[in-house]
Amino acid sequence: MTRPAPSVLPDRRTAGAVAMTGRGGLSGHDAGPRAAAVAGLAIGTALVCAATVWLGLAAPAGAQGEPGTLPAPSEAALAAANGEPVTVSHGFSTFGALELPPDYDHLRYVNPEAPKGGQISISSFGTFDSMNPYTRKGRAGALSTIGYESMLLDVADELASYCLLCEYLEYPESQDWVIFHMRPEATFSDGTPVTAEDVVFSHFLLLDQGLPSYAEAVRALIPEVEALDEHTVKFTFAPDVPRKNLITQAGGVPVWSKAWYEETGARLDESRMEISPGSGPYMLDGYDINRRITYRRNPDYWGNDLPINRGRNNFDSIRVEYFNDATAALEAFKAGEYTFRQETSSINWATAYDFPAVRDGRVVKAELPNGNVPGANGFVLNLRRPQLQDPRVRQALALMFNFTWTNQTLQYGLFQQRESFWQNSDLAATGVPEGLELEYLQSVADLIDPAILTEEVTMPHVSGEQQLDRGNLRRAIALLAEAGYEQDASGRLTREGQPLDVEFLTEDPALDRFVIPYVDNLRRLGVEARHTRVDPAQYTVRERDFDWDVIYDGYPTGPEEGIGLGQRFGSDGLGDVFNPAGYHSEAVDQLIEKVVDATSYDEMAAAVRAIDRIMRRELFIVPTWYQSNYWVAYYDMYEYPDPLPPYALGQLDFWWWNAEKAAKLGSIGAVR
């Protein structure tokens, strides 16, 4: 069945989902402010290890169906290729070769002999009133995407995707289309088969009823999807758009049951607790609204024996406990009400883990390596607000945040100051621009501050050890005077009779200790600054409606970028909650095209560094802190592969349960 793209439009997020479709792709669900992302794809042929590139119109005899080999191109692929070479592969990588051969036994970072069983339980903050993360309505429950699978799966130790619902894929040298050959044994949790018609249905359901930002962008990129037979689906890409990310974008579409949606009349754009059956290893087992959600491993999961799943999906159940505040969540962990905790609070990490269960070894406290690019988090300034559109005003506001004092006084010196949107990666701009990065910047020279071409990259300001740095205060006053602000008799800053008014909106009490000193410093400057903390439901509504001046949020970035940059930093993402600041720049738009058009990693990296350099100068986020390790605490009944892969902690994916240790903890009542 071939279907033309419908006419609808795009948007983003909901708590507890996963970010980005594929590496560098566009997100089709509401993923939350701190979702992680990795990125990228390119025009030209991706290099695929052990893939078969067929140059003729016929395959050698006996090339299909042999164990450990890839089949010859299908008749459909050869007909569509019009003489182009066709690549047949078990996965896809944009820059460089796949590192696993077609006959791999298991992913390199898992324990293929990991035992199955047991439960892991985690915590979540706030509330939920929906289990549908693909709509802006409601607040979706944590892990609500866990039951759904796609053609391809990103792995945690290389920038590549491997077949999951598909057995193999085919595409021409031009990457004008991709054909996925699906696994005929794949079924939904209700026992019905996963078919090509389900894939077609899911793609267009996202365009018709999904988040508008995703739908608008993907409609322009992938106008046609057709089921060639029951288990073969073809995605055809628009003729005049770059090919970067398109194969992984297509391979990342979550697949839903067409029959269930037609039978129930459910819509993707509605808030609801009833969910469609998924094909994944876990199913929703039960929930108590605003208290807990439980998922259980499907004993009849069709993909248990796949090489890509060996050593994964090890727990019989995953439980999420909800709490209204961070203190309650920590105390519940101490009491054994849940068993795994990923800590984000420096004060907790420094002071709160000296309790009996840690001292006697029942709870393990550990710092584990994190190879991901840290999220570009900080105090996000809403550029839709008139008072925040002048860069001198933004710089003045930034000068009042004192990282040095905050880290030493409030965070026990445990953090480092974030400098780049792509911190700790090859994509971060450094020093003075040179080489290809400079060439790219020169191509947009008429659209940027000329100093960007010759000066060192913008770095965060330096502050002293007192809460208010008086040197920075004087600099801020001078900048605001340049912007037309004057202090009245009371010290309040005004321009044309209007005060400089800034509201900080939060939902998490744990942020109070950072926001309040910042607000105090701004008041000393003469800004009418105030802090408003609301409940999670109110925060969600105001955040999505962009009804705020400043929030603590950020932008997901990764070690490889692609078309997803436009959703986050491009003019096309102006109405998108993945672009909370509402940032846009004609220069950055043009450089995003360079990223998308890149045919090598070096070209992509140079363009991203140029973007990083420009955006750091714009200062639409006051950069705060990052930590290069995971802080975790867990009851000593879990084990993990050593070493961990660079791109995932994997506690719900490839950790496992030690039954003997669990029995010992249970015998002394350590966990509930």
C-alpha cells in the first residue's frame, strides 16, 4: 500500500520517554527536558562493515540464505535501484563501518550468560496522568515507551544501529530509499504478528496525530511509505532533501498495532491510560496513579533469542515509585522501598549516603564512567520575551550567576563548569577558529559578529568565592546601561519607565538552593527578579506554553549530529519544546545544512564546532555544571558488565540480578 503524506504539522515532550529517534534524528515523542541524545547521518553511501554491495542487476547463485551471510538484493530493490549499486546490511552507520559482522553472537558490552529474574525498582519525581508519551496532553508515566520497538536499535558502544524488528535492510548508493525486511516471527504482546502494514500505519499515525514538530519535519523528508508484502516495507525519501539521518529516522519509527487502534478508536494525540500492545520485551503490568508503575517481562517475547538481545532485558519486572519531593525519595531508598538510585544532587552525594546500609555493604555507592556528551543544561532564557532579546541584557543576567561560589558552597566542589554545548567531545569549539571550521564561519560572515572569526571562543565568566562578585556586578551594570537601562532612586533598573522583570519558574524544591542565591544577586543588580515554584502539573502546562522567563532546562546533544539539530537549534524548531529558548539564527540554519550535507565525520564536526562557537556567544543559556561520572547507589543484588559501554549506564537494559545476594537481603528485611 502506498500512501501520500497527509497535511498536518509538528511539536515535542512528556516525562520518562527516550530522546531522539535514531542518532541525530527527530524526536516524535515528548521526552522531557533532560533527555539524552546522540546524533548524525550523511549524503552519500554509509560504510557498512560486512554489508554486501551488489553492483549488477543479478545476484550470484547461492548467495542467499546461507547461515551467517547476507542475502542478495531483492527483486524490489533491484527494480527500484535502476542500475545503482544496492547495499544489503544488518545495520547502518553514517561515518565508518559497522563493527559487528552479520553473524555476531551478542553485543560486545553485555554478559551473554546473564541470568534472568528478579526485580529492579527506581524512583520518579512528580505525577502522571497518562501512559501515552506521544502527545502534549497530560503527563506521561515514566518508561512509557518501554514496550515499543522499531526496525533498528542504537547500541551503546558505537555510533551505529543494528536490525531489531528487521532481519536486514537494503538501500541504493544514493540512499533515495530504504527497504526493511522484517522478522516474520515478530509479534505484539497480544500474540498478533507485527507486519509491514503496522509500520506504514505507525509512520502516518505519527504524521496525522503526533507531535507537530516531528510531523511537519518528517512529512517533508519521508513522503511515501509502502508495504511491499506482509513483512517488507519501503520508505521513499523526498527527492530534494539531504539524505543524512533518513535511514535511521525511518528505522527508528516505533511500531504500533494497526488493528488495536482501529478496534478501539484510540488516538495518538490524546491523554489516556490504556495503551496499545507493543512488541517489546516488557509490558505494562499495573499502576497506581501518582504512586507507582510496574512493568513485567513478557514470557512469550518473540525476540528473546536474537543475538541483539542476548544478555539484555534481564529483570522479570521493573517498578517505578513516584515521590513528590527529593527528600522523600531518598528516605524511601534508605528504607528499601526501591532498590536502584541514580543520584543527581551533589549535597546528597556528599552527605546523605552515610547510613547503616551503606556502611555495612547492603547498599553499594559507586561512581561509574559516563562517556556521553553532557546535556547542555543551565538557566534557559526565553527569547520570546521582549526583555530578554538584547544580548547585552542576557550577558548581564549571566554575570550574576556565580558558578565558583555555587560549586564550592552548595555542591561540595563535585562539579565542573560547562563551557560548550558539546562538552568533552570533539564537537566542542576551542581557541580561535581555523581550518574547515573557519571556512564554514566565513561562509556566514555577513550574518554573525565579525569578532567570532578572530577571537577566542566565548567562555563562561569567572567569579570569585563570595556569592556576589562585585567585579561582575559592575560589568553587568555597564552592559545594562549600554542597553538603555538606568537605576532609579530605589536602585531598580528601568528602561522607558519599564522595570527589568524576570521570573524563574521551577517545579523541583531541590533547585531552590541554586535559584534563590541567583535571584538575590539579580536583585542586588536592580532586576525585578522573583522565583515561582509550582506543582508539576502546572509546570508542565506553563513550560509547554512557553509561559516563563527563565527555567532550568537544556538541550540534548551528542557525539554525532544530523537533521535533529534543526529541531533543537534551527528556525524550523521555533515552536518546538525541544528548543525551549526559542533560539534561531540564519547563520546557524545555514551551518545546520552543512552538518546535514556532510559526507565525512570531519565535515560534520567542523560545522558543529562553528555552530557551537556562534551559540555560545549568543548566551541564551546561562551554563551551569556537569559531572563526567554516573553517581549510583543500589542494594547489593545487582551486577553489571565491566567495563561499561561508553554511551549507556544500562541499569534497566543489561544489568542483572544475583539471586543469592537478593535472598540474603530479603532474609534480613533490607528491601521491601
